[in-house]
Amino acid sequence: MKMDLNVIIEKMETGDQDAALTALQTFNKEKSQCFSFTSGEEEDRERLGELVLGFLERDLQPSCQLACLETIRILSRDKKSLAPFATRHAMQILIRHAGLGQGEGVTPEIPDLEVIVEALKCLCNIVFNSEAAQEAGAELHLIVGLAKRLKQCREPQWNHDVRFFDLRLTFLITALRVDIRAQLARELRGVSLLSEALDATLGLCWPDTYEVARAGFDGCSELPPLGRQETERVMEILKILFNVTFDSNRRKVDEEEAATYRHLGAILRHCIMSTSEGEERTEEMQSHTVNLLGNLPLPCLDVLLMPKVQQGSIEYMGVNMDAVKVLVEFLEKRLDRGNKLKETLLPSLNLLTESARIHRETRKFLRMKVLPPLRDVKNRPEVGNALRNKLVRLMTHIDTDVKHCAAEFLFVLCKESVSRFIKYTGYGNAAGLLAARGLMRGGRDPGHYSEDEDSDTEEYREAKPHINPVTGRVEEEQPNPMEGMTEEQKEYEAMKLVKMFDKLSREQLIQPMKIGADGKMTSLEPQELHYLASQQFGESNNSDSDKENKYDAG
């Protein structure tokens, strides 16, 4: 039976607990799936919110507490009627019911988990929708209460829902408030705290300092998939850790911090190697893991290669490459999907680029996977379904970040050698990165790379003299368009072309460019175009105008 909002308010105003409970339960059932609200009733909804908060300050039966909190959860979906819930006093009431109050001594020995979960859901809605509530949460030290309960990650009294919404609320408030993010990271030692929560959720054991295994499955080549609830909590922890480590790879870390990040990195390696119930969930968990790995200080990524080589492992140069192989597969899967490449592809691409830059074994393994010795020299580098072809196609992508990251990855795999880079991608595809780096004249960017041979296949060595460096493939010989022309005719055609360029340049349709002394592209002035054309035919500047006049009349 549908109940009018004013009738519910009237029943609440009587103060009778039983009447209020009946009214609220009817309202909650009717509005349980309501996410858009009738305009013009904002004041009534706010009044109902005030009355419900007033009830929560009383000594209520658990069922009435729960009904009041459910009503607040529903009302807090409406951003226009949040005022009663965004005050310091309202937040204090909800924090107390969530069992997160500081020094109040109000948490019962046997907490009502349903009430706690409902209060946490209310806080999630309100914090997400209201800056005033975020401010109040900061003043009331909400993050301290959350951190205190996160430390109890191995205690059996808290069920999945309490743990999950604790984590969801922590994620929201650290995402929305930079000061709280910093407080959790530094004052509350957030990386260690959340690493411990991740360890407990995954059920890990530690055969070695930076080597982890699933408890009860140590030495097993295949692990059972994580359960749905564990996967949900793992992903929330990964998202919070992403927030608190956002600037970690941009600053120097001391020895103690490096050890903390390596410890976390070892757990993340386990996450990237784990599966969940269903391919979609597995990929989502891997995505959050990759995002977080990209925040770790680069030297700490060596933990990805630390586990001993075991039966069934991918071994390369005596190193366990299982994690790197999974990262490459994840990259290719995102690449094949082709949706929102900037958001979905770049984290894994950047991670592999930086790993290859700093770890020789990783770079060599990736080069073997991505840039194997060239055999196909008949097709352009961007044509085909090999990983190299797919990445070269990205080098001319419309999104600047995407094409830059793809080019940077391949450039690092080529040890930042211009000649090798052009060999695998073609000069046309490589030009963007080379221009940005000031390497249009060739050479190599300074980098810490070992010397190793770029062994050419027999097919490549035979075809090399016939490969067009711009397209990166063997081209069919084309007839010379100037064959049979006199020198004067050639010069006339050249000057005609110069004048076309000059006209387009003056109309600002194109900007002719040249390679400067620093290897970077600079503007080419019209007089320089004329000079270059005359130099081609060994004529002096003084005779240029005579020649032009002679052939302009023809």
C-alpha cells in the first residue's frame, strides 16, 4: 500500500516507536529501488530526514534503528535533499551507528552487524554526494576509525559486508579528500595497513621474504579462483592503495619505504597471477593491480621477477617471467578490444615500458615477444596481427597520449637506438617520436642499456638493400618520373613545386619544416625553400630569378 510522505511525517512526529517503524518500513519497501525523486517534495524529504535523525539519538530497538538507517540511505540518494545529513551532528550520529566513533565508548560488546552495514551505506552515499559531509568526516576523524577497524582484518567478528563497506567508504573519502589521503598514507601507515588487509583477504603465506603463496596451496602450479566476496574486497583495497600511493613513483623513497613497497609488490604479483570467478572479474582485478603497480617506485618492481623458477614456469635468462607474460597477455587483450584505449591500455603499456627500461631481463624477454627478428619484409610494419603490428598501428593513433606511449614502449625495446627503431617500425611511423626527442638526424638517446647483438635473419639481410626506410618494407621499383627530362625541365618542375609550397605556406594551410642543428623540427621560411631548390641543381642565387622568368612565360 502506497503511503503519502506527509502521512509518514505525521506518524514520525508522534514520537511513537511502533508507529514510526511501521511507517518507515512501508516507505522503505516502496522506495527501495527509487533513484530519482519527485521534484517539489524536497522540503518534505528534508523534514523526514530530520525526524529520522532525531529518532536515531534515542534508545531504539534494533529493528527501528535499521528502518531509520534504511530510510536515510534511500533519502541520501537525492543530492537536492542532503542538507539534514551533511551536518557535523548528523555525521556524528551515523559514524557512531557504524561503530567508527572515536573514544565514545558506545560500541556494544556484541555489535549489531546489520545496523553497522546500513550506517556504512548511508555514509558512503552522503560522503560521495556532499562536500560538507566530507569536511565533517575529516573533522570527526572518520579515517582514524576506519583504519582502526581495518587493523582487525583477521578478526572473525566482522562479516564480509562490514569489511566491504568499510573499504568502500575508505576509498571514497581518500579519493575525494587529498588531506585524508595523505593522513592515511603517512600518519596511519596506510600502505602497510592495507597490505596486511590484502594479505589477510587473499589468505597468503610467505615461503621467502618477497615470495608469496596461497596458504594451503604452496607449490601448486594452478591456484583455485578467488571467491566473489574476496575478489570484491581485494579490488576495493587495490583502489584505496592506488589513492594513497599516487605520487610514490615520482619521489625518492628511503630504505624502509622501499621494503614496504617491495612487500606490497610481492602481493600484487600474486594478484596478477590469480583468477576470479569469471573472466570479466579476473580482468577487472588485474586492471586494478596493473594501475597500482604503475604507482610503485620503479626499483621496487624487481619483485615481479624474484620468485624461483618452478616446474611450469616461464624461464628466461634464469629468471621467472610468469608475471611479465601475464602482463603482456593482459596488454594484448586490451589492445584487441580497442575501447577507451587511453584508460584501459596505457597503464599496462607504461608499466611494461618502465619495467623494460630498468630491468635488462624484462626488456630482453619483451623484445623477444614483441620484436622478434624480422622475417616479413614484404608488408608494412603496421600490417598484420602480430603484437608488433598492433603497436605500430597505435603510433599513428588520433590520441596523442596513446601514440606516444606505444612509440615509447617500442623505442625502449630497441634500446632507444634510432636505426633499430626505424628498422622495426618504418621511418614514417617513427617520425613523431624522433621529432619530439630531437633525433631526426639519427643516433641514440642516452640510456643505461647493455650491449647486445641485433641479430638479423637471413631474409632481412637479403632484403635490406631494397627496403624503403619510410614504409619499412620492400617496395616494387617505380619508374623515375624525371627520366628523359633535361636539367632545365627538372629545375622548372622543382621550382613549380616550391611555388606551390610557398603559396600553401603563405595561406597558412601547411607549415614546411626542416630538421634543425639540435635534431628537432623547425619552421622552413619561403626563401629557404627557394634556396634549397636552387642548390639541388647547383645554381647561384643570382640566376634564380632569370630562370623563373624564363619558364614562367612558357
